[in-house]
Amino acid sequence: MKIGIIVHSHTGNTLGVAEKLMDTLTSAGNTVAIERVTAVNEDPSAAGNIQLKTIPDITSYDHLIFAAPVRAFSLSPVMKLYLKQLSSLKDKKVSCFVTQHFAFPWMGGNNAIKQVKRACESKGASISNTGIVNWSNKSREKMISNVIEKLCEI
């Protein structure tokens, strides 16, 4: 299966999880590529003035995994804009995960996952699996392993 992991990562935490996920999916015989969504201005305080610098093309992938950080108890504005600009996800299978600083999913992670799901489903996607990594949780490494295991069930 050809899998695209579409990542927005400001600090590198989300990208690090995506790289581990790519290694696991590749070991299982899939063709996997990580593509970065970046903004011209990565300043979190400039959320209203975001312009995308890189806009990955998703047309060649059988399965998509969207990955982004949580910002202000919500999905990263960069990923929100990217998902909004996608013309269609019709007949695409999608999974997603978010990373957040806070220790509990209810502190923004759950909301961010709902936002990704709504954006993707509104464009015709079928959502497979989701996951949240709470970066300040003392069980972070176990959470990363669990998210990777869950997202590999595609």
C-alpha cells in the first residue's frame, strides 16, 4: 500500500512520531513517504495570517495519515488551513494523530482529532484510526507505541 504521512510539526515532536510510524509501516511492506506542511510564518501568534509554503499533493496515495500538534486546545492552524484547501478526499482512507504538550487528551487533543475528522469527512474521506500523544505525560513513550500500533491497523 502507498501511504502518505502529511505532517505539520513546529517543534519536531510530531515529526519524530511520524518518522517512527513510517519505519514501522515500511517494515510491514508498505511504501511510505512523509510530506511536510509548512507555513511562510510559523509564529503561533500569527494564526490569522497564515500562508502555506508547502502544500503536499495527496493524489497518489492509497491511505493518508495526517499529523499535527495541538495549539490553544485546537488543531494547529497550519494543518487546519491545509485541510481546508484540499479539494477532495473522496474515496480516500484517512487516519490521523495529534501531539500535545498537556498530559491529558481532554486538554485539546480530543478537540483537535474531532476537527481533523470533520474536515476530512466533509471532503469525502473515510476515517480509519486516530491517536493522541500527550507529550508531558510520564507514559509518553508507551503512548507513542500505542498510537503507532493503532495507526498501523490499516
